[in-house]
Amino acid sequence: MVARPPVRIELDMMRLSDIDAVHRIEHASFPVPWPAYAFRQELETNRLARYIVARAGGQVVGYAGMWLMVDEAHVTTFAVDTAWRRRRVGERLVLALLRMAEAMHAREATLEVRISNLPARRLYEKFGFRPVGVRPHYYSNDGEDALIMTTEVLGSPAMRERLAPLASVLDALDARGPRGREARERDGETAAGQT
């Protein structure tokens, strides 16, 4: 397997001009995608909503959103372009949502995820989400159950301890930005035998 070069990922608040790209990712990611107008409505009229996008080279490659309800941040949607999966874009988005939620004084974050979506569940667990219940027959297209997941108290010592190593790695990737193989080798970052 050939390693892909690192690409600088920039996170930004979602804008109306992002909706077409977001909807393409949504449509490719979910059997029952949100319609484009739902994203427009979220951005224009929902005062509880906060949506972010991940960009690479100016192109939207992922997005995530949440509603801030009193002291709870509820993750409403999250997806990464299929060509950009397994490149830590999703991790950056989840970390950004949790940081935003904490800054807005949310006590915890919650979400629903398909019981069968093991990659997403593992990602959420890495960031401190844990199963707390099930919503039977939650998904309308096939009746699959949703697993309800929630975090520990945002900003608590336990949550900070969990997020610190992840944040350190992701922040370092963002600070380095894109670099060629020669620069990585010069800096001693390529393991022996790795091409």
C-alpha cells in the first residue's frame, strides 16, 4: 500500500455555498440522505444548529453538525467524502465539534449511530462516547436500531485526559500541513524501509 502524502485540512463553519458539496457527500454516505434544503434550513433558521466543514485545497471533504440544547450538544450529522476516509478527517471533525460544544458550555455530547456501523462506533468511542441506550427501529429505510451514545462531562479531568493525546496528534498534523516525501525524510519522519 502506498502512503498518501499529508494534505492540510482546514476546518470552517459551514456556509450556504457549501451545501452542494455537503449534499454530494451526504448522498454518497447514507441510504436515506438529508435533502439539500434541510441543510439550508439548518443554517438559515435553526438557532441551535452549528455546522462545520473540513476543506482540503478549498474543496469540502467532510462535514459535521450539532444542536446545542441547554447544556447538551447533540450531534445531528457527520460524514466524510469516500475518497477522504481513513485520513483523519473524521477525527478532526469530531474533535472540533467537542471543542466547540465545550466552549459553548455544553455539559455532554450525544448522538445516534446505526448498531451495525462499527467503524463509526469505534471512532466515537475513541473520543469518549459510550453506549447508553437503544432507539428501536430508528432508521426508516430498514428499521435498524440506533445506538445512543454520550460522552463523559465535557471539560472534566477524565475527558481532557482522553482527548489530550488525540488532540496532540491532530493538532500536530494540522500545524505541519502538506509536505513532500523529501521534507519528511530530511526531518527523519519516514521509517526505515518505508517508501
